[in-house]
Amino acid sequence: MASSATAHTAVRRPLDTARPLDALRCDIGGPEPLTRVVSDHLRRLGATVRDGAPGCVTLGGGGFAPLTARTAWGAAGSGIEDEATAQAVTGVMAVHGRRHGAPRGLAVDYLATATGVLTVQGLLAGLVGHARGGPPARMRTTTADRAGLLTVSQYLAAAGADEPEAVEPAPGGPPFTSADGVLFELETLDPGAWAAFWRALEAPADAIRAGWRPFQFRYATACAPFPAELHEVTRRHSWARIRQAAALSGAEVCRLRTLAERAGEDDVADPWSLRTLGPGRPATAAADTADRPLAGLTVLEAGRRIQAPLAAHLLGLLGARVIRIEPPGGDPLRGMPPACDGISARWLALNRGKEAVEIDIKAPGDRRRLRELVAEADVFLHNWAPGKAAELELDAEHLTTVNPSLVYAYTGGWADRIDDAPMGTDFMVQARTGVGEAVHPAGEPPAPSLMTLLDVLGGLHGTEAVLAGLLLRERTGHGVRVDSSLLGAADTLLAPDLPRAAAGVDPRRPAGFRHPLRTSDGWIAPSDTSAPAAVAYDVTGLCTEDALDRLRSHGLTVTAVTTDLSALHHDPRLSGQIGRDAHGAPAVPDPWSLA
């Protein structure tokens, strides 16, 4: 489990200054949107970063052999050349646009950000494998199109399921507006609190009943077509009255903050934290291949929904054995429609290939069983509610008494960085941090995307933090606690926008930014640089193929927008094939390809 002093020649770092990449140097080159996060995160982890060859990231020093990664938008000749075309091809525009009834691009560089985090993951995984005595790592290539497929994997899985969605996707969703013009997000996981909130505002009973199911499933469908009467109800009440109704009912509301407000409170903190614990015990287990640098390591995951399960899923793709801790009777989300072979297609997208153990963490006997599992594990990862682990004596200081070498990982909402923060769920964090403003261009009202942007990006940060923790464990011989959060994911995504907002410059993209063009039978998306010229052409009377030919003949870069996710299975523009798992559910390719 813990590091072996003789497995490699990497330099051990003193604990008072230890960061996992201390004494390492990185030469980095490539398109700035793809390398921005790579450069920033490697610096934060301790590396010295310099300009390097275009498209390549080379990391070495500190006793490690040089390790090279490559990052790109997509395969050569695919037409995926920037953020806009990557969003168009991979279905991101289609999913984000569901609430609007037509494809829309995210006005932030979401796939470039995700690609950067995945690139850092590949580098850290290679270093962990080498530190454990494995062979030199092969070059990993990370492309924005594969990052996009990972982002939409749950929606793609649902599109390929054996049955239809529980709620028919249709336009609509939050935020709501008060009588005094306050835009706000509403959150509750309890149908009783939902009903009590709306009753306090005197909403019609039939609208309350009809609204719950689409509201409950909006995380799954990326839209919430609940009755228009609910929007009308909030417009009749002041913000003060709405907050009172939320307090009385147990639901939570959050006013949509601006990017300028977020910039004013930004503490410029790292998106994750790492803290060494007590000294561990040495072991000699080594990675078996460069392709699976985490082989021989065990990850215990006690996660629900997306953030922690996705983090563990990626660790599994890198070779770790992943064991899920599920409540008695199993994870209830296994039955969430739509299903493939009787199992939720969405659940399979994040949990296929994992083992499972049923444990009631509230029962003393089962907690002892959990501690026994922890004693033989390398990583314990969870996303329980704040304070729950400490209450059950399952926090880092408790579990490292049975396993001093443990990497204890928590993926949460707010990382205790914001006072009076609301519930730490995706849409509430989008609302509170200004993401709801950033994802829409100027001239459009702010609205959190109903894609689970931060849950996915937060899961990627969770994997990155665990890998950094494993490397720090190897370099110091100590157990490590790592924390990541949805807030950290939001900060990474908004990093280009917040300095502009702080300087008083409007950080939002111009009106119409990343709006695809309608054709007679579909949609086409120009690249960001081609968009100003492309909008001058009327292609509404042309079929998609003819519209693409016309704009390309004028030297513009354009691509067809994927509107049917099931069509991705046979899309020749993608750099990796979408397959099927043992249950027949769609399975996206690994986000990294190996040279």
C-alpha cells in the first residue's frame, strides 16, 4: 500500500514544504485554452513550468524519468479545431440546449478545462506508477472530443437504454424570478419540502404535484419542463417572502450571483487541498504495466450521484480495484430509469466494473467492517454530507489509526470557503459562483446550465486530487488527506473570467456567442474564429451538407452539430469508438489514449 523506499529513485521531500511535484520541471506548449489548466495545476502542485514544444507536456526531474503527454482538440482532419466545434460534435451543445429547445454552446471553455484536468491526471498517474516501481510511463494523449464524450456519458447512456426517460425531455427549468426581479435557484431532495415551499407561496396543488417529477429528474435529463404556474407564483412574491417560505419548508434558495460579485470575494485558493498525516508503513507492491499505473491499489468509494463515483471510475480506468460501499439493499440509483438489462444506464456509466459491499454506516458492527476494509485499502473516497464522517468517527483522523498509509479523499461542495453557503449541489454552486452568468453570452438572462457541469468537473478534480495524494504518499512515506469541491471546479472553470470581472471589464462573451446556425434539416456550428463571418450567410434553406460545403468554400471552419446522441456511436469525427458494456449500455472510450 504505502511507498517503498527502494522502488524508485525519486527524491523524498521534507514534510514542511512537501508538494507532490516539488523538484520537478515541466516544459509545456500548445493551444492556450488546452494548456491553461495544465500549466496552472502543475505549478500549484509544485512543478517549475516553462514554455516547451507545441502540443506536448514533458514533466521530469526529482528522480523521475521524463514523462510526456500530448493534448489536442481532436483527431487530425476531424474538423474539431476549438471549443465550439468540440462542443458541437460531442453532444454538449445538444444537452446544454435542451432547456432552450435547441442546441446552444456553453459560453465558457468547458471542454478545454476538462481536457486540461484529464491531462494532469495522466501525468500524475504515470508518476505514481513509476514511483511504485513500475515501468516508464507511455505517452498519454488527451483530446477535447474524448473529454466531451465523458461529459455527456450519462446522457448518452440514457439515449441508448432499453426504455424511455422517466420524464420526457422538453424545454424549461429554473431559475425563478421574484416580484422584485431577483433571479434564484431552488434546491431540495425531499418531496415534502418541495410541496411545503410551494404551498407557503399558495401555488396550485396540481402544479405542485406535476412539478416535482421533472424537478427531481432535471439532473438526469438536463431540462425541467414543470408547469408555468410555478414561475407565475414566484413572480407574485418578494424575495424576502420567498426566502421565508424556504426557511419554513426546509427547501433552500440561492440568488444568482454575478461574476463581479464572485471576483470580489475570490480567495484565489487552490482547487483542492493536500495535507500529509502520520508516517505510513512500507510496502513493495508495484504497478504491473505502464498502461495501468494504479494496478495493485484498492480504492474504497462511498459515493452517491456523480462527483465521487466519477472520480473513482477514472481511478478504475487507470488500473485500481474499486470497491463501492453501498447501503443495505444496494445503491437505490441502480434502479433509476432508463435501464439496460434491468440496471440504470446512467448508473452503469459511472459504476461499471466496480465491486460492491453493502454496509450500514450507522450500525456499529458495520462500521467495524468498514474499518477492516480500510485497513487493506490505499484510498478511501466519499462525498457524504458535511460533518457526517466526523459524526460517525469515519473521518481521516479516525481511519488513519487503522491504516496510517491511507489517502483519505473527500469530494464536497464548498470546502468550507464560503460563509452561509447553500446546499452544495451542482446547480446551487453554479448559482452562487456566477457560473450561471458565465455559461450564457451577453443579452441572455443568467441561468445555471442544467447539464451537470460542476458535478462532472468536480469529479475530475477529485481524481486529480487523489492521484496527487498517492504521489505525495510515495514521495514522503506518509498518509495524506485530500479535499476537492464543486467550488474548486467552478473556480477552475471561471479562472479566465474572474480577473476581467475584478478589473471592471465585462467578462461575458458577445450576444449570440456559440449559437449554432439552423439548416433545413439540422444545425451547423462555426468555430469561434469563423463565427463572425458565418452569421452573414443564410443557410436556413440549405440542408446541413450543402450548408457546410457553402461555408467551407469561403474558407470558414464549420461542423455539423450532433443533436441525436445515439448517432455518436458511428460518428467518424471522433478519435475513439463508443462501445457497449456487458449489459448493453453505451460505454465511451477512455479519456486518454496511449502512444
